[in-house]
Amino acid sequence: MDRQTMQQRTVIDLGNVGELSVSVSLSPYVSVLAVLADVIGGRRQGLPEPWRRAVRHAVAPANYAAMAPIVRPGESVSPDFIVPLEPVGDVPVRDQVEQLRESSFESLLTDLDSEYGRRVPPQWQAVARAPRTWGNNLAGAVSDAWAELDPAWRGAQRLLEREVNRVGTAVVRGGLDGLLTTIHPRITYEPGRLTMADPDPARYDLAGRRLVLVPMIAGRNAMITRFTSGPEAQWVAYPVPGIDTLWNGRGTVGTESDGDVLSLIVGQRRASILRALRTPMTMQQLARVLECSQSTITYHCDQLHIADLIRRERHAQQMWGTRTERGDRIVELLSGRGS
């Protein structure tokens, strides 16, 4: 289910984060869906205009129309049929396309009935009348877009490998608290749960199930998620960190945090804030020490505060911050010292 930003919120209960099972899937098909949502659905999510034009011109008109019900503005839920092979492993685009074309389209009708019952929305009614034609056109849209995006995916391998390493390091070193604060700006991490804006709010309990992280090549604000009450793995797809270096043609991976595990996992700015707050400081002092704007410091401190990694208190018209015990533990675990 693709859940877009609205005012209501979905909550995902994670339980004890130290016992959470987390893996990474490199599934380019999900990236294609996110890009098509940006290009065809008008959901501007940060994809640069040259790439939007290239993908738009690559998709044949009949295939273009097949994406319309999926990316309709204001809709957040799509039938599970859209992703025939769950991205719980590294699934090539061609396998997803073949599965779309070979699937029994009774499963699509079942999905529509499950989601909407007898009140199928207008945008899905034509699909219900001719599901095989629509499925073939959807497969065509994915193939058309992938022809443009394949070079970008191959060019992003260093970014993707770095993200696999980042997640693996967080799991092994006990740094998931820090990692989960950085997944996506529309996802908020609080100890034991994730929350995200959603026009179709719900609550899910991972209850020992696996959480799969799916880094994408897509606009910097793109996000696709699938959470259910069933036993299967749940997943979140988000832009791979550093995606702008791909879209702007530099194609390089920044090295400023190489060898620094804390910066690798939570990002350079938040690592600097956590290290600086080993003793209390005001937001003004932090901004001066870290040489950035106070609004930038406030944003990152908000996220660290929500995740219970720093504490903020107001004294004499000044907002002071310091690390919590959880923050101390994260810094110690990921720095190899109590810096």
C-alpha cells in the first residue's frame, strides 16, 4: 500500500527495537513505481525535471494511462497486485514484469474487492472490466520507464551498497534507534514505534515480523510503504541517502563520514549535535559551534528529541539541550567511546 502525506497518522508498533528483525532489499521495481507516481500522477516528490521529462517521453500513451488509477492524487491505497513479488529480497524488474503479465487477473479483482467491496472507485472500474489489458499495459509502463532508469540504477550502486552497509552496521552495533530517525522526513521515530502521515490511518504491530528497508532511486521526498496485519514481512521504501549526487550528475558518495560509524548511521549533522551535547548547550551555542543556521539545528534537535536521544529544557528564555541516557548509549555504541 502506497501511503501519502496527509494530516492523519498511521502508527507502527515496533516493540523492543533491540529485538527487531531488519533487512535491506535492493528492488529496483519499487523505484520505478515511485518515479512513475512522480511523473504521471503529478505527485512532485523531488525528481529533477530532466528525469521527469525523459521518463514521461519514454512511456507509451496506452501504458501511461494504466498508471492513472494507481497515482491518482489524494489516493493512498493500491491493490497488493501492483507489487506481485514482495520486495523482501533483491528482485529484478524483469521478474516483476513477467509476474504482472503471467498473473491470474482474478487476484486483481479479489484485491479490488478486498480493498473497496462493492463500491469500487471510478478510477478502478475500467480496470475491473478489462483487468488483463490493464495489467499488460501496467507491465509496459514499468518496462518503458525502466529502459530510462536502468543506467541510473547501475550508477547508484555505490550509494545502495553504502546504505546496505549503514543498515547492517546499525543492526550489528545496536544503533537502530539512531538509524530509524533518518529513514524519511515524513516518518517520525519514537522509542518503540514509527508514525507517518496517512489519509487512511491505521495501527500495526510488527510483533516479531521482519521490517524490510527498500532504498530507492527516486525523488528525495518519495515514499512507498506496505504494512498489514498479516504474518508477512512489512516494508518501507525511501530514497537512498545521497540520491541528489546521482540526479545532479556527480555520481559520487560523500566521504566526510567514512570511518565514523555514528555519522554513517545518523548523518553528519545529527552526529555532530549528539557529540556536542555531552554537556548542555543552548540552540544558539550549537548553531555557532556547528556553523549552521539555528533553524537547521532546531529541525534536527526536534527529531533527536522525539527519538529520546536528547533532552530539551527552557531556562531564562533559552532552549537548552543535552543527551539522554539513550543518546549516551547510542554515541558510546557507535563511536567506540563516550565522546
